[in-house]
Amino acid sequence: MMNIPLSSPDITELEISYVTQVLRTPNLSLGPKLVEFEARMAQFIGVKHAVAVNSGTSALHLIIRALEIKDGDEVITTPFSFISSANCMLFERAKPVFVDIEPLTLNIDVTRIEEKITGKTRAILAVDVFGYPVEWNRLEQIAKEHHLKLIEDSCEALGAEYQGKKLGTFGEAAAFAFYPNKQMTTGEGGIIVTNNEEIAKLCRSMRNQGRGDSDEWLEHQRLGYNYRISDINCALGIAQLERIEELLAKREQVAQMYNMRLKDWTEARIPFSSPEVKRSWFVYVVTLADRYSQENRDNVLQELRRRGIGCSNYFTPIHLQPFYVEMFGFKKGDFPVTEHVSERTIALPFYNNLSEDEIDFVVRSLKEIVSNLRR
Ligand SMILES: *Cc1c(COP(=O)(O)O)cnc(C)c1O
């Protein structure tokens, strides 16, 4: 029986050695590895400031707080994403205003944003879904014209580029995440990157219980949280960042192996690509052809799993999550493109050390399972 997981981190002796080195020091938190990790990440992205925290969700929450988005404010975003990209507004009682997606890139449809802007709109939070860059230029224009803040949720897109510029450099601030299924991992972790010194300062304070610059441990200048990331996690991040080009190249290679085997298959669409942008591969998601139903897709997932192949239905639309339905009264049909796509997606096993034989097995199984559906 095959056992091919959906994702798996790429950890070598370098990571193990960096982590164990930290354990031989007394500096397990707020130590030199935090400072080093932040400096290296800022350099990699090409921004002035980086503030590391304990998750991507925390990073998004602190950006929302730093921009003073609050009760009653509206933030425009996508319903086709991981739930944190909308939850981060709910934490502050702001309202996510969803705009449907564009069917090829699966990102927010920028041509439909302006019709959703009201007097309460404060910001646009855009997500680079599955590592494919949103049209950041267009978003910057819209944000500027309507005096809105622009927030980047690039948690799935570390290393991606839009018009030759790295993601994380657009808008007021960006968030990246380092859960073990992301392009690089710190175990758990996230980071805020920005060129805005004030935002960086606020985030640094809020991640550490609202402490200020003074050395007074029990002086709290503002409402804060414990969103600190340990130096153990940062050491892991430093090792991964030293290998980042290798990590990204391996993912590209695995994606191309899938592409080669699936590009002429008429039963499903492979991830969109365009010479104008550089995707960073987070997951490998195919979309079954329109003639298939959600039930067909669910049967494919079940059968793949029965054969020992990890897979998932990335994503269930956020507006149809039970508590969003309850809070806002969303219903099926509200965002038809998102719903149509999310009923048909299949995320296949995707990680750096996936072998060519395993890819062959996954593709062969997928094709066989789908062709059995037609009988
Ligand atoms: C992974 C991810 C996050 C952050 O996730 P954490 O588990 O909190 O690190 C945020 N937004 C998107 C779109 C993500 O994929």
C-alpha cells in the first residue's frame, strides 16, 4: 500500500544543527536568532522591516490592528482562501466584504472590487491564492484612488514575483506564514514585512504584550498579545531561508513534473500560468472539468485516499463556513465562481522530495479514478 502524504516539510541536517545550537544557549525567546531571522527575511523580500510572530494568522491580525481597522469598518477580500484571511478582520469586529474570484488565476477579480466600495470601506486585503500573484498594480491604483489601505496576504506565496517585484513589497504591509506545509517552515510561525516604520513598531510592541522600547518588562504601552515566536523556531527559519532558492526550485520541479503529465488531459485543468508573473508553488491543485459535480469530486478524493494518496478540497468557500453563514446570512449562490471552482478542486500530494515514481503513481491513479466516474 502506498502512503503519499499531501505535504511534507524539507528538513536537513542544517536545520537540525541550527535548532540544537539554540538549545545549548539560554536564549530561547527574544534572543539573537529572532533578530537574525527578521533581518534575513527583510533582506530576502527587499523591505526595511520584518516582525516575526507565532503564526501567519497573528501576522494578519497585527496588521489589521496597526492600521486601526475597527468595529464597523469594511475590508474587501476574497471568499476563496484559507479562513484566516477573513477571520483577522472579525477579531476586530470589522466586516469582510467578499468579491468573487477570477476563474483562471483563482484570485480576487480586481474588475469587480470598485462596485463593492462604500463609505465604510477602509482596506483591501488580497490573497495570492496557491502562490499565484494578484494583480498588485491594479490593486495599488484602486487603493490610491479610493484612499484605502492595501494589505497583502502572501502566506501562500513566499518568493513569488509580480512584474519583477517580490511579493511582500506591495501595499502597507504583507504577511507570510511558516506552517510545515508552506514553502518554508519554522514549525509554527509567521512574519509581517513592511517599509512603514510605524507599522513595524506597533506590530513589534503588540506581539510582545504591548511593551514599548523601554527595558521595563512590566510596563505596557498599549493592548498587546503574546504572539512571540521562539528562537528555536527562528533558527529553523534561518536554516530554511539559507536554502530558500533550493526549496523553491525543488517545488518548481515537482510542479513541472505534474504539469507535463496532466497538461493534455481533458478531464481537469492544471494550475494557471502566465509568463508575466512568477508563481511560487504552495500546493498543486487541479480543477475537474465543468461537467463533473461536487459529488464526483468528493468520490475522487475518497478513492485517492483509499489508495494511500493524500489529497484535499482546497478551499471550502469562506462565506459558506457554518459560522459565517450564521453571522452574515451568506448562502449558496452568493459567489458563484468561487463556489463552482471549490466544488471541483483536488489538491494532489505536493512537497519537495516527492519522487518521479510517486508522481507517476498519483497521476495514473487520478486518471483511472476519473475515467471510472464516466462509466
Ligand atoms: C497559511 C495561511 C495563513 C496563515 O496560517 P497560519 O496557520 O496561521 O500560519 C493565512 N492566510 C492564508 C491564505 C494561508 O494560506
